[in-house]
Amino acid sequence: MDLRQGIGLRRLGTTADEFQQDLLSSLYYRRGTTVESASPRDAYEALALTVRDRLAERRARTAAAHFASNPRWVYYLSAEYLLGAQLEQNLLYSGTGDLASQSLKVLGRTLEEIEDLDVEPGLGNGGLGRLAACLVDAMATRDIPAVGYGIRYDFGIFRQSLEGGAQAERPDDWAFQGNPWEFPAPDDRQTVGFYGHTEPVAGSPTRKSWVPGEIVLGEPSHMLVPGYRTETVNIVRLWRARGSEASFDLSRFAAGQYAEAVQEAVRAENISKVLYPDDSTELGRELRLKQQYFLVSCSLRDIIRRFRLRNEGWDDFAEKTVIQLNDTHPTIAIPELMRLLVDEYELDWDKAWSITRSTFAYTCHTLLPEALETWPVPLFERLLPRHLEIIYLINMFFLREVEARFPGDSDRLRRMSIIGEGSERRVRMAHLAVVGTEAVNGVAELHSKLLRETVLQDFADLWPAKFQNVTNGVSPRRFMKLANPRLSDLITEGLGDDGWLNDLDRLAGLERLAGDASFMERWRAVKRANKVDLAAGDPDSLTDVMIKRFHEYKRQQLKLLHVITMYHRIRANPAGDWVPRTVLFAGKAAPAYHAAKNIIRLINAVGATIAADPVVAPHLTVVFAENYNVTLAERIIPAADLSEQISLAGKEASGTGNMKLALNGAITIGTLDGANIEIRARVGEENFFLFGLDAFQAAEVQISGYHPREHYDRDAELKAAIDAITAGTFGGVGREVADSLLGWDEYLTLADYRSYLDCQEEVERAWRDPDRWTRLSILNTAHSGFFSADRTIADYAARIWRVAPVPVPKDI
Ligand code: GFP
């Protein structure tokens, strides 16, 4: 394609008048309604379509440029995407915010009321899903040709509310009223098999033919992912499961068996019904594995379709394609690509393996052994019989390689095998992911080091060059410009222009303003105004936030012990000079994770006790913000003074909330864990509140035998805090939490308690000196530039993907 000829598309107008015309066209022609009868929803949809058109136009130019250059494509496979609200993002990225505000007047609406109708797609659990969203944003911003693949769950992460202080879960029907940001692409539908059996193929030792027992359709739709201040618009393609045409049983329907008539279709559609079905049951686990294979199978066929549109033969496949596996969830892509190449395209095994290995790369996001997925062999055998055979073959060749390098080391073979031989044989997905990829990366320096030295040590011995680190990053557009417009404006003024939004290292220029009295004053005023907007507690109090998924390793319980101790201290000395604090928690606990849900209940019980106590309440407030999601994070982060990053060292792979908070001028209190270490190194030791055991010490404590009771017996305040829980001070809630802390305390909460409390006193000393605090805050922002997702993508592009940007010309 010759781009000089243009793409035959007229540019959409950029004046207020033209935008308003387009808005009205959307309303009349695409919503089929009129100005007089337009509902708020009509106005929202018409606006969304008008904005979407601007991005779709850029998308057309992007596709043309990509087609012309036939680059190496990045395919990001992720079971989760927490994309955040789309309207605010797309107004910003298309530069149409002001036009939209003005034009909406013709419909008698304001932009604020319309934005309230924009429901964020909650297609993820936490950090992993939000990271995926930040990375696709940065890929587009860096002009990297890429497609993100995922699942279009009907119901995303549950909606959380509190009932009597306990977490209650409701389904998240995010797209119940439709989703104007999505383009269905039924022509690219794929067929996916499950179950069944395999048959030998005459004359071929490695090929087999798989006869599936169930067929499901995968229907894609895509959402646009614009880059910021560049023409590129990439896509995220999401698959939804449907029954095949044959799945409706007309004869049963005719016989009045209405439920039976649709049962096959229902079974098929269940695959994309909910984000991560509860895996505490056998059926739930099976459904989850089905989801993973569904995502992988549809996406690989789509990737191959796209490759064959542009290329001939297979020789260039690995050169033109890199597939990044976001955690182990999409790892079945490795045997699936082998199956497609060997069984369907009839390549020989060695060639297929060499293509496969040089196509994939794997990102690991955890250090918790229980989070490294494994699947029972019998389940695999039933659901994906051909894939299991392929995995056995991969494993056989792999173990031969290990044997050749380490002859006679049978213990090593057993440790490294893709098949774990325990009481039950299981497929170890992380091992498969390491064996079948060209590069493996952790998500922060410490994490990558611990992966090499502990969890994946044997593999690092075998293939040292395969292991890399790519420290996570976050989108400055979403978490500064959109979330914190006041601070963004102030920074732009301070730096002279807003180029920092695409080059976050430029924030370092703020350092020279960290001592400027008037700039400091305005910095403080911004924080205060953000707190007033958030309306959680007194805006002049120290806003102390712990916002993240609930998990015992993240140690919300440690924060809670601090709160209870403060409660005791204030009660004992009501006239003391207390620093007023608002402690804000937000986060969801997995529905079947009872220990985490108990912690939520206890937080709310403690909060209620404090609120009802006239002595303590003026100094201490505990707020639990319900239903933590991207939209809520965007409100809390700009208002935070103190960022709680207090996981047990060696457990949090990276963290990304820590980056967002530091970027917004919150100061971290944290352990030497995950990316905290890198944050501290960049913002400076004196601008970070450090406490607790490091990863090495924590491991030593655990190895030498840990007795939480020793800490309890030794520390009167700690004892008082736990005793208060056991004695029923907080409405009788939380005994299980106290039992687990005293009984085993898996994450060494009690061991770090004293150091944490001492560190909180240091925090208060700093807070009492507003100039010092403001300086800390400015310096945190100034030195957080490294944590831009744009830098993360530059690292992936250079070191793992080996791809270069493909700029999209403006004038085609
Ligand atoms: C996981 C890890 C985090 C890490 C993110 C993104 O998050 O430490 O920052 O992935 O790499 F635990 P969750 O999905 O568990 O929240």
C-alpha cells in the first residue's frame, strides 16, 4: 500500500460547530431519537459515538501505516484488563473535552452528568489487570503495533458493598445497557473445541487428529486503545463465548423442554459469563481452565489469520510475531500453537518448536508458590486431551536437555519437570511457560532476583540469559492528568509545559521548586482541595491510605493493629497532642477467601467503635471506601498523604499502587518489598519511611522457626491490641483474625509490628512540620518519572520484543 495516496477518509471536524453537528448526527442516525426525547443515556451514547468516531478515524490511519510497514507485532495475552472509565480517557486522548462540554448544551446536559453514566469495564481483579491496561496504553503512546487479547466477561469483578461491616458481593453487569466503545466483529468468529479424543495420523509419528466432544464459538469485539499525543490507535480484542448454531435443540423446545433445549448454548456461554469463576469447586476449576483455553485458542487463530493476511509461509512467523503471556493464565497457548503448527499446518515437530519458542515471552507476577498455577492431569486429559499429549512430548524433550546438562541429577529432573508427581499428578504451568518461551521476566528488581534465586532457580541455572527484569509502570495520563487535574496543571506551570505527560522523567525539573515557598503553598492547596473533593474525613488530617486487594501477605491486618494501638493511646491520654489521622482502606477480598473477609469486617468494627468514642473520634477516623475500582482509585490517590505499602518483604512482586501514590505526592511507608525498593532508591532514603524485616531476614525468621507469641508476650501495646480483639471490644468481631495472628501469623505481622509503629511516629514528626512534609511530597513526585508505563514499554520493546515504533503519519 502506498501511503502517499492517502486512505480515502475525510478528516472529522475539529471546530465546536462541526463537533455539535456530528453529535446531532449520532443522536438522530445512530440512536434513532430526537433532541426533544433524548434521555441522558441517549446523550451519553451519542457523545460516546461521536468521540469514538474521532478515534476510529485515527485507527484507520494506524492500520494503513501498519499494513504498509509490515512490522513485528506484539500480541499481549491477558485474562484480565481493568481498563477504567472510557469516556474521560477518550475525550482526553482525542482532545475533544471542551468541544463535548459545549456541544452537550444543545441536549441540555452537562459533561459531568454524562460521565456518571460511563461504567468502567471491570474485567480484572487487581494489579495484574490494571497493569495490562497501563501497558496497552503505553504501547499505543509509543507507537508500537500491538493487539491486546482478552475475554469479554459478561460480569466483571463483583460489586462490593458493606452489610453490617461485612463484604457483600453483587454481580457486575457492566455492559447491561450496552457498551458504545465496542466494535463487534462477528466475521472474525472462531471455533473452539473441548473434550473428545485424539486419533493417530497414518504415516506421522508426531501428528494427531483431535476430535473434540464440544464445540463453542468465540465472537470478538474490540475496543480502541488510543496513544496520547500520537496518531496511533491500537485495539484490545475481547472474546465472548456463544453456542454454535447446532446448540439450540428445536425438537426439545417443541416438546416443551425449554430449559433442556438451550442447555448446550447456556453451557457454552458460561465460559465468558464471569471473571474467574470461584475455583473452590471441581466444576469451577474446570470452567476456569476452559476460559484459559478459550482465550488462547481464539486469539492464536486470530494472530495466525492476521499473519497470513500479510505474509506467506511460516518462515517469518516468529520474526513477525511476539506473544507476551501475562502470567500463566494464557500458557496453554504454547501447546496450542504446537498443535496448530504440527497437526493442522503439518509442520514437523522441530520446526514448530523452534517457531513456538521464539514467539512467546512470559511475565511472572508472583512469588507465592500457591499462586503458580497447576492443573490436575486428569482434568487436562479430559478437557484438552491433545494438549496433554503435546505437553508430555515437550516435557520429554526438555528433560533430555536437562539430563544432558546435569547427568544423573534425578532430583533436578523431578524438580524441573512440567509434570509434578505428588499425591496427584499436576501440570505446572509456570514450568511450561519457562520452557516454551524465549524470555521470562519478573516485574521489579527484587522480584526478578528472587525468581532467579528461589522459585525458578533451576531454570535460571539452565538458561541464565532467558531471565530478565522489567519493572512495572503506570499511565501518567490516567493517574495524573485525568485523576489529578489540579496537580497536573501546577506541574505544567512549574515545568513550563506539559511535555512531561509523554516523558515522565521531566518531572525531575520539580526538584528545584521543592524549596520555593509559593510553589509549596500551592502544592499543599492542591492536596487539600483533592481531599475536600474526596470527602473522607477532615481534609486537614493526615490522609493515610491503604488501597489494594485484600490479602494476608499485603498485611492490612498490620495497619489495623496500628489503628487499634492509636485508639488505646488516645484513650489513655485524651489531652495528648495527637496528629489527626484519617485512615482510608479500600479493596476487595476474593469471595471464597474467608480470612481476608474477616479482616474487612474487623476494620469496619474497629472503625465503628472509634467513631462512637467521643474521646478518640476527634483524632482518628477509619473509613472503608466500598467497591474499590479504577474510578475510585482515581479519586483517592490524589488526596493521599501517606501510602501504605507494608507487605511482608519478599511477597509483593512489584505493586503499582505504590507508584501511582508516589507520583501523586504521597509519601510511602513501606517495607523493602517489590518496587518499594526502587521507589526508595529514586526518591531518596530520607524521603521514604522504611521499616521491617527485609526479604532475607524474613526468610531466615521463617526457616529458624517463627513464634508469633513471643512478640505478643514481649510487647505490651501489641498484646493490648490483640487482647482487645479477643475480648470482644469491637462488637465481638475479629476473633479468627486474632487467632491466626497468634497461632501462626504466616506473614510475620507481629514480627514487624514494633518497627512499623516506631516508623509511624517518624511519619508524624515529619507531618508536624508542613514545610518538610511538602518538600517530601514534591520530591516524591519529582523522582517518580521512572515509573511511567512508557518506560516499561520501552524496556519490553528493546530487550524482550525487539520491536521498533511505527509512527503513523498525520497526513494520510
Ligand atoms: C500482581 C502482583 C503485584 C504486581 C501486579 C502487576 O498484582 O505485585 O504489581 O501483579 O505486575 F501481586 P495482583 O493482581 O495480585 O494485585
